[in-house]
Amino acid sequence: MYFKKKRATAMNHHEALFNHIRRFTPLSADQAQVLTSAIKYKKIDRKDFLLQEHHVCTAYYFVLTGCLRYYRNTKNGVEQILQFAIPGWWLSDFQSFETQKPSEYTIQAVQDCELLVLHRSDYEAVFNAAPAFNTYFRLMMQKAYTASLKKIELLLCESAEERYSQFVADFPGFVQIVPQYMLASFLGFTPQFLSMLRAKKDL
């Protein structure tokens, strides 16, 4: 009885991932079981770290609830946020994960989070045993690359006000979730300037 209950709970935690995968590629029951066995459920508190600067990244993280941020500390001591992850998004330092060299970045919880974690020790086995996950993850990497190019385009080609407007239009939920100083860091301007923009929008 205990085993069945524990297995059902694990399946519930993983169902969000299975549904996400099925949006992009078919997933068999056997492949779903492989993922359930290999990808672990984890809860962390707000401000907890999943990766700290100068450490090696050893996992991919799929967000079930909450929000993560991915940032680095600049030479003048300012935090520069490169990416956020909300439910349905993956986050990792992909370069450190692949090379197993120390990271220059930090991954931290913006809110209390529930996550699914794919450790590097299980990485190859999962991709070999569940081809659907291989296809899915390749598509996720393509989407992440496209999003990164879009952000670079906004930073290089749009004004600060246009960057803010575009971000709010594309990700309205973030404005309610992410603290103002973090949103300002991500968009490339000061919290004071963001306050001015938001006040202007409310007029």
C-alpha cells in the first residue's frame, strides 16, 4: 500500500513534465516510467541556491511551481540577471553542465519552488532509454536559443521603454512575480528607471 501511494505521488509530480513533453512529441508509458525513475522531485525555499559561482553545475531543473533566476556578479559587484524560469521552463548552466568546469553563474530561487531535477549521472541513460525526451529536449534548447537571441535583439535595437513594454506584453505574469530590482537587472536598467517607467504606464 505504501509503495503504491508513494509511486502515485511521484507520478503526480511528474505529470506536469509529461504533459509538457506531449505538447511536442509522443511519450509512451514505458518512457514516462523511465523519466519518473530518473528525474527527482525537489522542494527549495526562497533564496536557496541550486548553483553558486565557481561550482560545477550537475543538473537540469524543470520548474513545477515558483520562479528561479540565473545571474552573474559583475566586476563592479552588480548582479546581472540573464534569465528567469517559471513553471514549465527548464534552467541550468548548460556550458558548465556539459564541460564540468566551474560556473561563472548562480541559480537561486526567487520564490519557494517545486522542481524536477535531472542529474548528470542519469543524463545519458535517460536520453538513451527515452527517445521522446531526446526529441523534446532538443526542441527546448532551440526555444531557449531563440529566446536568448530575442533578448539580445531587444537590448541592442530597442529603447528601454520599448524593452519594458515588450517584456510585459510577452510575459505579463512576471511583473507580479519578480521583484522590481531583479526585473530591472534583467532588462538592463536601474530600479529607479523602472519605477519611472511603471509610473508613466499607470498615468
